[in-house]
Amino acid sequence: MTSPDPLAGRTILMSGGSRGIGLAIAVAAAGRGADVVILAKTDTPDPLLPGTVHTAVEEIERAGGAGLAVVGDVREEADVERAVASAVERFGGIDVVVNNASALNLTGTADLTPKRYDLMQDINSRGTFLLFRAALPHLRESDRARVVTLSPPITTAPHWLGRFPAYALSKFGMTILTLGWAAEFAADGIAANCLWPETAISTAAVQNLLGGDETVARCREPRIMADAAMALLDLPQDRTGEVFLDVDVLREAGVTDFSGYGGGDDPELDFFVDELSACWFDHGRDQSGVELGGSCCSAAGHVGADHRFQLRRGGAVHDHPVDAQVELGPDPARALLRRPRGRGLRPCFGEHARDVLDLVAGGHDVGPAGQARDDRVVAEPLQRGRVPRVGADEQVTVDL
């Protein structure tokens, strides 16, 4: 007997959603039987922006769900309260809040006007606060209350904080609020998590503000965030207070190939993402088919905190402890190195290893039958970043 879809008949209240990632999430949820209420400003077509709140509802209904358009501004408390009241009147309650609306302004401090600073903070962090607060009484009444906020993992890395402090503050504010609600309302059973793309996503904002066609060609499609949001909403209710990259939550759902989402062989990493989240190990041969010497790598098991990665660069060796998972892939000759929740691999990969990495491992059996192998492991990342490629004088080794 097939279990009912956990989203069927649920009501989602979303800020924004006329286009891009928000619309993709709304349509995906509608395809699973959810009712979707969209609070957005775009009432009439804009020559620079595709879609309106009304065309979004048309797409939601074509996907199989029921939709409701509320024209309003997430910065205005009255508009937010009207959206909540409309959702409850039409569908009887609210089960999921998706904080999607966001303003992007990458101007530095000296050139950012106070008016544009306020706009960004008001839409991003304040809008997130207003929408959740207004929906809170109804979330408390739901038996599967969820909050999904499209905001990044918090970092104090100077190269991000110094690049656009005001924008970083507005997005980190969304994350802090969401993680705070996960703790504050845990007793009410409200699961609150954040979701952020590993790579840039092909949206109107990227097209118009961040580089045009050349950048869009290196972006993944909004569909990857929609699929990740669906996977996130399928997680058990006790998974709360976490910040997920789209690829991480999809891997938990069993997805390992992201090539179908676009972006080409060298997708652009998104803001606040500067590390590999995973890479595949191809045993035995390099990309040209040359047999490699060395020792063996574990294709199953655990790399514990007492093991160390080494980055060799120009003769110098820098090693760091790391806690990571090495898992058998669908191809017996491949394995996946995956970081556990809340931890990164930046100490071992960092800003150097973005192309093909030589990984040397030793002392463990590999393969589904546990046979020992004696070959070098070449790791080909799922994606590369905006940093120099690994040169001939550098390699990454792992001692298991």
C-alpha cells in the first residue's frame, strides 16, 4: 500500500515566488498536491522580469495544486498579515512557511546608500521575521509545521564579510532567525531549516546583475533547489536547526549525479560557498587512463577525527584532521567522500584543490567484497570553483 504524500493537502505560504527559485519550489510542491499561497509584489508584467504573482498561480494550478495570489510587500506588516489571513480563509491553515523573497545588492559600504541598505535589510531579515511571526499561531496548530528559509551557512571568513558586508548581514540575519526559531519553538514541533545552493542558479537576478549570459551558462537550473526543498520537507520532523546546501540534502535522498541540472563542467560557486562538498574517487587510473601507483583507498567506512589530510604545495606539507564519510558509489570502482552535517572539508581542500586532485590513501580494504587494492586514487570533483587549478607541483593526500 502506497503511503500518502506528506505534502498532499498541506498549505505553503511563500514570500516572493513569481519567478526563479521560489516559483520552482512552488510548482514542485503543487505537483505533490500542496496548496501554495504566494505573497509577491509583481502584479503586472515587467519588461526585465519574467512572470507575475498571477502567472505563478497559473503554473501552480497546472502542476496539480491549488494556488492563491496575494499582491503585497513582505516589508509591510499589513500585507503580511493579509496574506496569512487569506491563506487561512482559503485553505484552513498554514503548514509550511518558505522565506524566499530577497534583495540582492553587492555594493560596498562606501557606495551603498542608507536607503538601499534599509531596503535590503527590510526585505531579507525583517521580511523573514514578519512572515514567520504572522504565521506562527497557525504553524503551532499544524501537526507537521515547517519553515524553509533560503539563506546561507554563516561564515566569518574575511573574504566574504569584506566583499559585501551589508548583503552578508541581511542574509545571515535570515539564517540566525531561522536557527533561533528551531530552538525557540522546538517544543511546539516546528522544524525550521535553511537551504542554500552550492552553485549559482540561473535566475533573472543573475542574468541582470551578475554577469549575463556567460555567468548563466555556468549556473544550475532552479529545479535543483526545488528538488532539494522537496527532499528537505520529506525529512523527519526532528531534523531541525540545520543549514543545508542543495546538493547535501539531495545526497541524503540518494541523488549523486547533478549534471542534469546544468552548469556545465565548471559551474559557478554561489556566494558564501568556497569549498568542495563532495568528490568522487576514481580508482586505479587517471583521466588519460594511465595506471597509477601508490596505496589503496577505503571505499566504505569512516575517516575519523584521528586521521589526517595532507595538502602538498610546492614541497611544503600542510596537514589537518578531518572527519568525513567515504561511501561506496553506484559504480563499484568509485566512492564518495562526503562531509558530515555541519562540518566542512575546507582544511583539506581549501582554496587550492578545485580541479583533479590526487588522493593517496593506505591501509584499508576497498570494493564491495573488501578486496585490498594497491592503486592511487584520483578524485574528480563534481564542480570547480573560481580559484587557480591544481598545478603539477601540488597534490592532496589522505592517510587512512
